[in-house]
Amino acid sequence: MSNMKKTVAHVDELANNEMKKVEISGQEILLVRFNNNYYALGYKCPHFEGPLSEGVMNKGRVRCPWHQARFNLITGDLEEPPSLNALSKFEVRINGKDVIVEIPEDAKASRVPDMAEYRPKHDDRTFLILGAGAAGNAAAEALRQFGFEGRIRMVTKDKHRPYDRTQLSKYRMRTRNTRVPSLRSEKFYSKHQIEVQTETKSTTVDRMEKKVGFTNGETITYDKLLIATGSEPKKLQVPQANLGNIYTLRTAEDARKIIKTAENASNAVIVGAGFIGMETAASLSNDDLKVTVVAPEETPFEKTFGQQIGNVFKKEHTSNGVNFELENKVKQFEGEENVDRVILQDGTELAADLVLVGIGVNPATDFLDESFDLNADGSITVDEYMKVEEDIYAAGDIARFKDWRTGTHIRIEHWRLAQQHGRIAARNMIEEGTTYRSIPLFWTNQFDLYFRYVGHVTEWDELIIRGDLSKKSFIAYYEKDGEILATAGANKNKEIAAIAELMKMDKMPKPRKVKEGIDPVKQLKELQQ
């Protein structure tokens, strides 16, 4: 099979730290110039095919504008999730003033990262991972990517191999797709000798003997252990909460049941105006299904984003037919076998043949109670290496870690952050020395509101808004103690990606500058000159 080549640019067409899309026989290529050299890579982010030329470059890396996967521009290697795959790299040569790119006829935009082989004669250790969610799967893959040749065992209570849990309340719910959104095929795990054991729940951890017990009676001995068991939905403690068609949403089975019930439902009640509740409300709402959100707050996301931003979400939902019962709580459910009515504390009665309870989660660490000194919320504290103690690590929803920007210990329930944790833990399980120095990101798309949040803050002194809330085009800056610790943006993907890079470099402008008006993309470019 022959290669295809094409002159794609004049040698002076791009300045340093610039990029653009080019095409060779219909294949889209990302052409970049860095340190006076040209590089050609796959154009679309492997995660959800985000256009990388619309992202940002910084220090030889490109950050996707959609979900902020980060790639090395020289090698195409994956450096930050949520992508699992790396970018394909293509040959570039300069002939006079022409930039020529050569690609195979069957060129692919992405590739599976290079991985070590399982060679127990070289390394007879067993690394055990409890949990197969974002953190667990990211760690398992990263162990092979970073050169671990020993045995990897990933054990989960879930019925399925690792899958994309974020899709359960988003695309899969919206399109009524009940297929499990697997992250990788069975063939992938088999090829790379990553053992995935499903429907097996951890019960005990013996730190002295380095053994973990399970509900099936099995005991597994480990050399190093990563605890990444995620979280469990909180249950609503009111009368008749055990009626049929009342659900929480955590697993693929939960999503399948909700979708099946929604097919014949007329009235859905969502209890809770957080991420799961609001995303599911947006996904379920249509002409045949009336959706009502019940929550104690005055506005959705009030504690997370503030009232002004919360009202943007509320307006978007109400304009699409979603109803709200705010500053209210569920008193009880009514029905015979299945729920048919929700009674609120103020006496309001809501017809309901489908109820989703989304009132938060608790770390899934009950089995650790007798083994570890857990925090009051059930989380477990880790150091900057994601280490709990010698040979034991924790990642994801259960891990309380130090925010390198503020020095405070925090816990965040975000998919991408859990993946970051997993990768950091994996590297340190092999050889300690890598600390978490990235920036948390959360994304949500609800109707026509495309929202990104980077950084982290639980309370703020001032909220600085630049843009137009009414047009769903803005950036909100959260200031605490004279620093911008978080930003939220609607339909500002490139700017939010640039802000993430500025935060990562600890170069975020001060609040005074933000109030005067800044262009984050321009600010980032100026720092590279």
C-alpha cells in the first residue's frame, strides 16, 4: 500500500505556535509549527472528534476545545484525558519553500498508545485495582503505557467492563440508547493482559498481609493496591421511597431501566437540581413526557456556580418545557406497586410515573471502615502522589487530595479528574515522583447550553461576569482571596481551554485585570512569545 503526499503550506505560512487544518485526499490533518519545526498529526480528538485546530497550543501541546484532552505536538502522545487514545503522527519534510506531508492510504486520526507487554519473568508483581470506572480504567491502561510488565488485575462490582458513565445522563439518555458505552473492547484488555473481573465486590483490605477479600469468597494478594471504587447515590429517606419506577442513576442498568420506563411515562419527577438531575431532565424532556425538577435551592446549581449562573440553566430548561418546584422538598411518594404521585412538603402533589432521585453521592468506601482512617464524608486522604500509605493508593471520587494552588484538601466528583488521578497513581505505583499539577474540568451540555467549568472553588468573594448571560455567551470568573480559582463559560470553549492552560502554568491574571477585560487566548499566546 503506497503513501500519499501533498504540499500543504508555504514554509512561512504559519508562525510559531500556530496550527491549521489541511487535507490530503479527504483525510483531515492538524498542521502545527512549534520551535520553527512543522508537525502533522491527526486532526480530530479521539475522544469525541473535537476539532483540534479550534483548541489552544501551549509549550508543544494542544488542548482540545471540547473536553480538553491534551496531546504532545511532537509525538502525538496523550498527556491528559478524557481521551484514551493518542494522535497519529505523520511525516513532514520541507522542500525549498514547501511543507510536504506524507500519510498512508489507510491513515487513521488516532492510535492506541504504545504499551508494555506482560512479562512476568521480568516483573512478577501484581498490581490490584479496585474499581473499573474512570480512575480504575485510566490507571490500568497507564500502567502498561508507562512500562509496567507485571500482572494487572482490575476488579469491579459492576456487571460490565469499563464504560463511559458520563454518557448515561447525556447522549445515551437523550437518544434512548440502552447499549453500554464501553470504553474498550474485550479484545483490547485481552491483548494488553489487563484482567477485568466483574460482579465482584470488595469486602475487606488486610494491609499487613496485603490481601483483599471479596463477596465471592476469593482473596487476592497484591504488591501494590489502587482503591478507585467511586461513589454510590444517596437514597431519599421518605415514606414509600421503595416503590417501583423510583430510580437513582449510577450504572448502565439504572439507565436502561429509566429509558424503558420513560417509553410509556407521561410525567417524570426529578428530585435534585445538581448535575445528574439537570442533565437527565434535559435528556428526558420531550413533547410526550412532562418533566418537573424538585429541589430545596432557590435556583439550580446555586451552591456550585452562584445564583446568576443557576438562573441561566433554569431559563434554558423552562424555555424547553421543564417545570420547577424549587425551595421545596419531597415529603413522601404515593402509589401501590409503582409510584404514581409525589407529595411535596408544601402540600403540592405531582403526578409521576417515573422518578429519578439525584441528590448527591457518597464515597463507596464502607468496606474500608475497619482498615483505614476515613474522613467524615467517607473519603480517604492521599498525598500529592495519590498515595494513602506505602504500596496503597486511592483515586477518583473517594480521594481527598491537596489542591496545589491553594494548599487545601478537596474532593471532586468529576470524570476527567478521576482519570487524571488514575494516571498519576499508576505512574507513582511504578516509580514515585509525579505529582498532580493539572486543573479540574467539568462539562455539561443541556439543550443549547454548552457549559464548561475549570478550576475549583467551594465559596468565593466575588463573581466577575464577562459577556452576555441572556445570550448564553459568557465567562464567569470566581475570585477568592485575590485569586481567580475557577471559571465557568457558556459557548466559550476555546477561551476556557486557554484559561485551563493559564491556570496550569499558574499565570492566571489577577481579578483587577479580569475586570478591565482580558482575552484568555491572546493572553496565552503572549506568554509563548
